[in-house]
Amino acid sequence: MKKRIFFYLVLMCCTFIVNAKNIDIYPTNWWVGMKTNSIQLLIRSTGEAFSSADVLINYSGIKVLKTHQFSNKRYLAVDILISPDALPGNVSIEVIQKGKKQKINWSLNSRRPGNGTLYGQGVNSADFIDLIMVDRFSNGDPTNDRVKGMRDQSLDRNQMYDRHGGDLQGVINNLDYLQGLGITTLWFTPVMENDMMNRTEHGYAITDHYKIDARYGGDTKYKELSNQLHQRGMKLIFDAVYNHFGLYHFLEQDQPENDWVHRWPEYTQTNYREQSLFDPYGTKSDQKKMSDGWFDKIMPDINQDNPYMANFLIQNCIWHIETFGIDGVRLDTYTYNDLNFANRCNQAILNEFPKMTIFGEIMVHGVANQAYFEQNNMDTPFKSNLPSVVDFQSLYYGIIPALTQPFGWTEGVNKLYYTLSSDFLSKNPMQKVLLLDNHDEPRFFSVVGENAEKQKIGFQWLLTCRGIPQLYYGSEVLAKGFKAPDGLVRADFPGGWATDSKNAFTGKGLTDDEKSTQDLVRKLANFRKTSSALTTGKMMHYIPVDGLYVYFRYDATQTIMCIMNTSNAQKEIDFQKYDERSAGFSSGKNVITDENFSLSKKTSIPAMKMWILELNK
């Protein structure tokens, strides 16, 4: 009895060490051999507060540099340095709660092989991207349509803002279709957890940066998809959101400090005026409202000037690339970010993954406005290091007016010519991502008045112009809709659900126009895969004349002549007028119809038609 009492007294005098419960660490793991070896761990308790900022890590190759405890005592920040000699293993981290030492397990892993070859490859002008909203593409696993405990339990395909049940298994099931269509790269709107009350179909209100949404299949299914893509020689783009997160994100619901997001005396929305960032006559108040105003009441605007928040975001992006084998990063709402933070983040990604492609959403008006946010040839106080952008200028002031406006000195297809001729502002126009539509834009088929021939011209331009072409799921079968509201441009892909009467994967139920448009995309995109002129060649164009626009893609081994007739009348083609590029060639073969043309003879192209001719000697 005396021995037992003595034993209990000894225990009472000692500090207990127990395995921690209700404690999370971000990033959830890291890797040996990373250039990014100075890491800031954010440790969060969902239970008791930390009673001390003391943190102990007794692991060879890891050194604790400093710790920080926030006003919310449930958070600690721990700066660690990982030695190049550190080995993979399970790291034990000790923290103190109510005088008790809690032990947390954290893993240091080996890196995945093939940085720059098997992943992190970058996306370039030889690729063809398909942008997919996972919830609206295909339901491959009905068991995850609703997930117990998540706030949004909606499931109704007749409601545009409810969940419809699409998931990553649905994408995996249809990789043959996508690859057969000529797609080389998949980009999804964000697949991270969106545990919001509603409107969770688009993915941009993230509530946990370290979880793939369970309704899509979670981390396991995302890794499976990435592996299958890479086995096919395809690539994966990650949609990163730095500007905001969802209102129910734990960093908002349980704030470490009050300054991790931008706070205003009353709700203040961004003014959406990018001009305020470079306007030589602008005001600081307009600039602040542009960058710090909220996008929406349910999307708090992240304060990237907060060093802890900035580290959280940068480390998370690197973590996603290494964890899931990402090849390219698309940066959402880029113009609303703190641009100095954005430069820092871009550089951190490129330091770790030198071949990575990073392109920003620069949804602005004006070529110079767009160029300001990318690597450019302009002399401005701020210089962006963003390698590439989504080229909204070639959409808004290019292909749309080309096919919807009468020809004029500054109208119609001349706008496309003017816009492309402004490429001198950009360091690398071949890296611009071209598009006809996306999840925020009206479907191109609706924009051109549901005219299938104009839609086909749009696709022929998309796949032959300089840059990286991007398809929006379903547009290849003439999906339509104006964004009034935006849910109307986010319809389900036909055939993605077992009850669908129309199936674009198999061709069942498609109209002649839908089928012929899909066939055109398939044929041209697959031709493009082996066309050096279209994937890596130079570009030359002639001033449009009376609605007729002619441009060439060429290199030392191949020349492609593109003839776009945007007028309502047939136009004569005299090939000799284009002898700066056509000289030395005797014929041209239409890569879509296989029709041959003699370059020594004049011919006529019908109204509202486009020809893509491979020239032969």
C-alpha cells in the first residue's frame, strides 16, 4: 500500500506526456530535400488552449528557431529549420496544455520522384487544357453525393445552385473521352473542402486548405486521378485562391488574431477597379478598397501583409504541388491580391519547381491593364514576376467582336488584329492561356447567337492562335447560357449521370451541329498535337481586309495558313498576296476537310467560314 501511494505522489509531481487529441498542424507534413526548408508550423488546438509557447522537437535534423503564441491561445506558430541531412520519419512535437505535455505526431516524408519530368512539368503551348467544374461533369460515385456532417446537404440537378453530385471518380471514368478529344491537361475549379451552407458547387469558398472535399472523393481519389493522368502523359492544374476563403474557414471562425483578414468598420466590397493600382493620378483610398475590400460577404478578404497568413498560403501551395503531383498553377482573382506577396509566392513556387507554369486570372479591360500584372516590357514602378495570364483581352476585344460586329476600321475582326498586335507588351505571349468561355463567362455559343458555324470558327481560332488553348467543359457540344446569373453557364455535362438521355461521351442523342462541332474539336486538337507550327511555331498575320483575316503559324519544318472570313459574303483568296509566308509552296491541304488547294490559282472562301491549310511544296 505504501509503495502504491509513493508511486502516485511521484506521478503527481511529474509533468504528464500524453498523445494529443484535438490538435492539428499545418502544413500537415513536409519533405526532406526541399529548397523550402525553413517552415512555419501553425499548431491549432480545437480543445484546450496552450498554456505555454514552449515547443520541443527532439528529432535529428530539425531545429526549432522560434515560437509565437497568439492572442487566441489555441494557436502556436513554430518556425523550424530542416537540415539537408534530415531523414524521413515520424516527428514528435511536444506542446503544453494546462501544465501537461501533449505529444503530436508529424511526418517528414521522402519527396515524390520526377520533379520537372513526372510532375511539376509546366503547361505550355503544346498543351490543350480542359476546365472542368467537378460537381457538374460526371457522377461516378453516388455514395459521396451527400456527406454526413457537412453544412450543404443539397442535391438537386434542377436547381442551379444546389450540388449535383459530380466527383473525381466521374472524371476518372471518362479520361478516355477527354484524351481522345485531344485534351492534354485538366484544370478543375478548386477541389478543396468548401464546408459552407450553400453555393458549394464552384469551390471558391475554401474552408480547409489541407483537405480535398469529401464529396469529390477526398485526398485519395485526387491522388488516384493525378496518377492516372500522368500514366497517360497528361497533366494537372491546381486552382489556387489567395485572395479570400469561405466564411466558415477555421481561420475565420476561430481567428488566431483579428488581422488575418482585412477588417472594415462596416462591410466594404472591393471596387473592382484594377486601374487604381497603377493609375498615376489615383488615390490610396481607392487602391486600398480595390485590394482589401471583400469579394463577397461570405468570402473574407485575406490579409497577405500578415506574415503568418502569407506563410500559410505559400506553404499550402507548395504542399499541394508536392502531395498531388501538380503540373501548373492557376491563380484566382489575381488582381485583388497584394502584388508584392504575389511576387514572393510565385518565386517560392518556381524555386521549388523550376518548370512549373503559373498563370493568373486577370479579368480586366485593356491590353496594357492586363500586361501590368504579368511579366512585361513596360517601365513601371512595380514589376510583376507572374509568368502568364488568362488572356481575356483576346476574348473580350478579339474573337468575340470578330464574330459579332460588322467589319470596320476599329470594329469586327480588326479588333482581334489590334489586340494581338499589342503582344509586344508581354514577355512571353506564347504562354498566354486562350479561351472562348469559362465558369465566369457566358457560353461562347450563346454569345455568337447560337450559330454553329461561328462556334466552329471560334474553336479553329482557339486551336491555331498563339498561346495555350483552354476549353470549357461542354462547349465542344454547344453548351449554352448567359451569366444572368452565373449558374446558367455551369450546367451539367450531358451523359455524366446515368439518367441522362443525351450523352456527349458516346454521341447518343447529339444533334448534327453538336456532333459536327465535337468532331471538329477532336480532329483539330489531335492534329495540333503533332503540328510543330501550331504548338511551338511563330506567328505572322496580315491586316484584315473587308472582314477577311489571314494569319500563319510556321517554323522551319511546317507552315499553317489560317483564313478567317468573318463577313456575310464569300471572299476571293489570292494566295500570292500572302507571299511573305506562302512563297515556295504549291498547295495547301485543309486539315479539317482534307480538301486540297493550288496556291497558283485564286479561290473563294464562303461567308462566315474558316480554313486551316497545311502548306506543301
